[in-house]
Amino acid sequence: MSTPTIDLNDATTIPQFGLGVWQVPAGDTERVVSEAFEIGYRHVDTAQMYGNEEGVGAAIAASGLARGDLYVTTKVNNNRHRPADAKDSARVSLDKLGLDRVDLLLIHWPLPTQYDGDFVATWEALLELREEGLATSVGVSNFQPEHIDRVVAATGVVPAVNQIEAHPYFANEAARAATVRHGAVVEAWSPLGQGGGELTDPAVVALAERHGRTPAQVLLRWALDRGDIVFPKSLSKARLAENFDVFDFALGADEVATLAALDKGEDGRQGPNPDSFDWIPA
């Protein structure tokens, strides 16, 4: 089964559904990605920070799939924001992935309290990498409205995507609205939430029972129906297949409203707040 695609603002397209490999151990990554390819996944989202780009590359090399049939994203690590470091690290990522270009390269976090708050220079480095052909598309991750406003104002170039935390408990509407206003596409990380709360929420469970689906499938369908790109992860091939089986049903307007009512605003945020997150690995 082929996944739906979304048009990006740079005249390219991106599969709306993919595999995330955050917290997938390096030793398991090749197997997990290979199994995902067997199921039909063609979009893989990794990052320098995850430490598993080599496993993704090994799975790509072993897959026998045409390069044009795959979509690969990676992200610049927090300790590589200086322009020269960002460019050098992108080349290292390509070596680990075994690719001559990535389809999408992102700034992983804005880090507004680090590097004198200069994430614009990092963005300019990504634009140069795109011009050099090392990345087909470039974007940002975890950018708040003021962050995305700033890079657009400074460079006149809108990121292709903004990858942000988004799930029913934390719909992240302000960041989502700013992203869409600029003409970028939202990628929703942690679409199933963290800690299992949404997977056992009575409202989600009731909708899953109504559709004969799992709670995870309902949450993924909600994100897809909003127009977001998703890439859930799992170490289990059975769960990978279950997550992928979401293209033959839709939620009604009343059901979407039911899930939207679960939004807790900032209290529902489960990851770091991009305004204050400042972790830089050694």
C-alpha cells in the first residue's frame, strides 16, 4: 500500500506517513527499518542526536529499493549549530546514511538561549546545503511561532516543514497555526503521546471500539486527518504493521471534535519546551 503524499512549498512532495527511529537502539535500527520497508514504509525520520543513522543506512543499502522510492530525513544536532559545524555534520550524516543527499534536513531544536540565540545563521547554513544539493528540502523542528517568524523575516525563505510535538493532549495549536500561516507543513512528533495516557483515555478507547481499531490507529488517523505528517516508532514488526494500517478509515467531524476536546494546552506538553530547552551534548 502506498502512503498519501503532501506537497511542500519547494515544489517537492513528502510521504505523509513514515517511520520514526527516536530511541530505537543502534543495534536494532537496521532490523526495524528493514521490517518497516517490508511492510511498505518508504519514509524514515532519523537524527544525528539519535545515534542510529548508520543503522538506517545499512537498511537502505540492503533493501534493494530505488533511491527515488525512499524519503529520508535527518536533523542537525544541538552541538552543531555554528554554520561550519552544521555543514560538516551534515556531510558526516550522509556518510553514515550511505547517501549523496537527504530528502529533508532539519534544525533539531532552536536553542534560543544558546549560541547567542542565533539560529538564523544555522538556518542559512542549511539553505547553503540545499543549494549544494546535499539536501533536497530543508526545514526546522520544535520552532515556536516567534522562531519561525524570525527565520522567515531574516532570510525570506520559509522552511518546508516544522516538526513539532502534537497529539490530542497537546495539540500545540499556536505553533501549528504559525507553521501553516507561513505555508510550511506540520510534522507531528510523538503522535501517540508519551507514557500511554492517550492510548488508555476513555474517549480514545471508545472511538477505537466504534471503528474496530486500536487506540493507536485512532490517534494516528486523527493526525493524518488534520493534514499532519506522522512517523510513529516501534521495535515490533507486528506493531509497525498495525500502525501502517490506517488508510482505509476516517474519523467523522464529531469524532475529531471529541479528540480536540482532550487538549490540555501547555499542561499537556510531554516533551521539553522549545523556549527553554538548552541541552547540548558533549
